Amino acid sequence: MIGTTAVPRPVRISTALLGVAGMVTLAGCSGGASTDAAAPVESSAAPTSTSAPSSSATAAETGASGTYKDGTYEATGQYATPESVETIDVTLTLSGDTVTDVTVTGDPQAAESRRYQSEFIGGIADEVVGKKLDEISVSKVAGSSLTSGGFNEAVDTIKTEAQA
Amino acid sequence: MTTPTATGSSWAFDAIGTSWAIETASPLPSIARGAVSAVIERFDRDWSRFRDDSVVSALGSGRAASVPVPADADAMLSLYAQLDAATAGAVNPLVGDALARLGYDARLTLTPAGDPEPAPLWRETLTWGDGRLAVSRAATIDVGALGKGRLVDLVLDTLRDHVDGDIVVDASGDLAARGEPVRVALEHPYDATRAIGVMTVTDAALCASGINRRSWGDGLHHVLDARTGAPVRAFAATWARADTAMRADALATALFFDGGPELAASWGAHWVRMSTDGRVQWSPGFDGEIFS
């Protein structure tokens, strides 16, 4: 899940902006197909400056033409990867409805995670296909729990309803 | 090929929503079976969020704000505190309502009621001191991260009161063995006819967890990140071996998240996990086999 956090510059930013793909989309949509945008920082003449906006209202949401106000947009987003909640800072500069600069600042948590992994993980193998069970000698097999009774019936029911 | 263990008797049954097999050196007397059934029934009545008359349903529905503390509360919730700390909040015993929201509710609706929502901060909501298990507001306990392992330990202890010799308690994914070493295949999460490796269990427990079976839709399964309420996506299956099934089960859950490998190291436990892109990781000094 993506959610913006309270940051010193409380800029609202659409979820689509919180990914490189989303930003590419924005860069290519000068016609204003994207309906959300961040509020510009009031310093379009100096794109790297970042004074706080006076409000979080967005330019694009009210602009019928769908064009974006020139300026530097900033946001901090939190997103959950499957194994952690991580934070990125996104800065992009718009000029004439074109993204002229994008900076995504990385994630110290993830860097820490990688350090831990090198210390506590003994090995990694790519794409383990495994062996057929009848080729190995074991007395038990351990995988995810078999489901019984009600769960299986309920899954069958929703599959049936989905086909109806 | 799966061969029978060197035991004389096998007893198979369904309980707590999965299949069980208990193997013992000699046939189980009926009094032992009765004792095992009673232990399972008592645990289910305390902790099942799938039955209206359970303790956790009373707290989750708001019918009660506190109840006499169940027998296994301290053992399990104390271990949850370690899981919580190790995974930075990803594992949380109040994830029941978040699971229900995704459709895994008491009526098995299996239809999401809306976007995922994080679980409540359990340390602020749930207490179990002074003989009472209490919630400060209605919240549904789900001990899925380690509860089945706890029950496997209880069943094993009960059996040892009644029979001698080798015992294997296999609750489909969670297994505890006493006596002869048991070679256990690590089932490939995407192909149940294959194994990605083998671990041997001697007077210990091996627990597996995976996202492939208890699943009810695209990306919808029972292993949630409590911080978001959304199902995990990085890892498809985990296995961990520890001295007790509760700890092995807890590790198998923690290994879906950052922090799991470090927790395993602190317990001296070995493990394997497969990411959803098919890569496999294992613990430093791993003593089993990986078929890479």
C-alpha cells in the first residue's frame, strides 16, 4: 500500500507518481491524462529550491486544460514491499508539461536489510527446480498446510460463482 | 518416494482445518486418542476465530472485553513479542480482522470487503496479566503465526504421557518427531510432486509455511504483513527447524519478512525459504540438502 507521510513539505502526490513507471507516464501525458499531481513548490525559477507550498491543492485537479504548473514537486512516500515498509523521496521538475528532471532518493531501510541478509543468509540458489518426490528417499513431505473441509468448499463456491 | 517411518501405528484425522497424522511405535490406546482429542478441542475452543463460541471470538466481537487467560496465552504471546521485534511489526497477533477483511473470515466469505487495513498496534491493545486476557477495544486475535506449532507441541507432550518409543506428529506442514531421525522433503510450492530439498529432524520440529494452498484469489492468501494488512509477495514458502514446533512455526512465519534470518540465527535454528521468483535461500551452515 502506498501512503504519503507527513513531511516538512506536506505535498500531496498521487500514487502513480510513486514509481518510475508512473513518472514516465506523467512525462508522456502532456494532454493531461493523469488526473492527480503534486502541488508545485513555489520556486519554479529555481528548480532545486524547495520552499513550502501554501496549500496542498493541486494544479492539475482544477485545471481543465490538464496542464501542470511549472516547478519542482517533492514528496515522501511510504510503500510496503512484501517484507518491509520502505520510504522513498521523489523530486521531479516540470517545465512546459514535460518532466525535465526526476530524482528518486533511495531507502536506508533496504540498505540495512541487505547488510543483514549477507550476514544471516548462508547461500542463495537461482530457480531451484527440485527433484521428483519419487526420486528421493524421505518419510515425510513438508509444504504449506493442506486445507480441509470448509475452506475447500468455500473456495469451490466462489469459483462457481465467478463462472456464473 | 515417501516411505513409512519405522513405526507401528498411524492415526489420521482432520482438525483445526487441516489434516493430521500421528505415527507411534505401538498402537495408540483409546485413552491416548481421547486425550489428544481433548487437547485439540480445548485449544480450538480458546483460539479458533472460526467458531462463535471461542474465547477469541468473544473478544473479537466485543461480547467480552476480558476473559480468564487461556492456558497457552503467555507462551504464545510472549513469543509474538519476539516475532514483532524481529520483524519490525510485520507479525502481530491482532491480524484477525485484517484477514477477515480480505475474505478469510469466520464464515469463509473469501471475498475482500475492501482494501487491506493494518492490524491494530497489539502491544497497546492486548494484555494478558493478572489472570485476564483483555483487549482495550474489540480486536480479533489470530495466532496463525505460531498457534499450530504450539498445538503440535501439546499433542506430542500428551502422546508421550501414554506411549513409549518413536513418535511423529505431522499436522500437515508442522511436524515434531521424537526418536529416530525423520527425513522430510521440502515440497516445491509450485509443484507438489517435487521437492526443493531435504531436512532431517531428530528430536526436534520442522514447520513449513506457504502461500499456495490457503489462497482464495489473485494475490489473496493467509500470510499478511500486519503493518499493511496486505498479503506478502516476496516469498512463496518457508521451512524452519527448531527445538519446539511453536518456535519452528514462528520462524517459518518470520522468514516471510526481513528479520526472520536474524531471529533464526539468534535461536541457532536452520531454515530454507523460496522467493516467488523461484530463488532459494538457506541458513548459514545449513545441514540439509538443496536440489539446486
